Amino acid sequence: MTTPQALILGIVQALTEFLPVSSSAHLVIIQDYLGFKKPLLLFDVILHAATLGALIVYFRKDIGKIILSLVRLKEKSDEEVLNRKLLYSILVGTIPTLALGLFLNQWIKAMFTSVTFTSLMLLVTGTILWISKKRANSEKGIEKMKTTDAFLIGIMQGVAIIPGISRSGATISTGLLRGIKKELAFRYSFLLSIPAIIGALGLQLREAFLEQTLPSHPLPWIGGALVAAIIG
């Protein structure tokens, strides 16, 4: 992979990561257009990790409050209780995401090679978004959010490992269909992505080490990741 190619992919990742359009799908399509013989799944995950930095900065106050709520376990104020409830919901949602991620991992490389399949999954994403817009009845705050809500959203995040299924689109739409307020559905979706992206990065790095497929010339990869992080 050349430096210009890596920079282009970094820009694509930054522009699509926070929209319900599946950044992975766009990376698959652009890689095919650039003439890649096989998908660079590890690079895809690295780009997601790069934009994760922007996500952490944006939600730094929420993350800080969650951490403080653990330090202040003895405090029973409404704010501390709600912050711990949010953390609990993130942990619950992470469980099915992890399970589905490990289950689908053996087929994921094949999925990333098909532009046609990816395009069809984009249509699925569009359908999910349309249904949520038509049928959502958003009124629940974090205090009324159920374990079932978090688990179902986590399942959709796990399914979104499939290229073309937008992670944010699937999780936010599921939250809205479960009656969760729009602001909370958005916030929970992106907070839930943090452990998922970190886990995916660890898994892909482990496989790359075992299969000895780490890039021999890492500078283009670093450049692409920096562009994704800065623009994101």
C-alpha cells in the first residue's frame, strides 16, 4: 500500500465514521477501486482505532463521570447512580458484541472481499434507518433503560462487524426502536463502541503477529491513521 492510498483511506474513514453510512463499507469499496487484491482488515481496524481518539475526546466528560462514579461508590446521589447505570449498560452491551465478533471473525475476511455483498448490506442499513425513523417512540432515559435494551443494542453492534451494516446506524436505530431518547441512543451508541474497537484492534493485532502479516513498511499505515485521527 502506498502513502497516497493510505491517506485517501484515512480521509474516507474520518469522513464516514460518525455517520450512519458504514465506514467499513466505504473502505471496502475504495480499496477495490484502488486495485487492492485483498482487503487490509488490520488497517481498517487501525483506522477505526485512530478515529476512536476523537471519540474519546468528544465524550471525555461522560467517561470522566463514569470513572468518578466508580471511585465514589459510597455516594448515592442521583447523578452517581445514573452514571453507574450507564456503565452497567455498556458492560451488558459489550457481552453480545464480543461473542458475535469472535463468532463472525472466521468469515469476516471473506465478507470484506465482496463489493457486491457490501453494497447489499448498505441497503440493509438503509432499511434499518427507515424503520427506526417511522416507528421509533423515544422517551426512555438512562434511568428507565433495561438490561434487555442494552443487550439487544449490543447484538446489533456485533452484527455490524459485517461490512455495509453501519455500527452507529444499527445501534442508534435499535435504541430508538426500544423507546430510548435520541440523545441517549446517540451517546450510548458511541460509548459502547469504545470497548468494541479496542477489542477488535487487539484481536487483529494478535492474528497479525501469529500469521506474521504485519506491514513491512509501516509509514503509510501510520500516515493514514494520523490523517483519520486529525480529521475525525
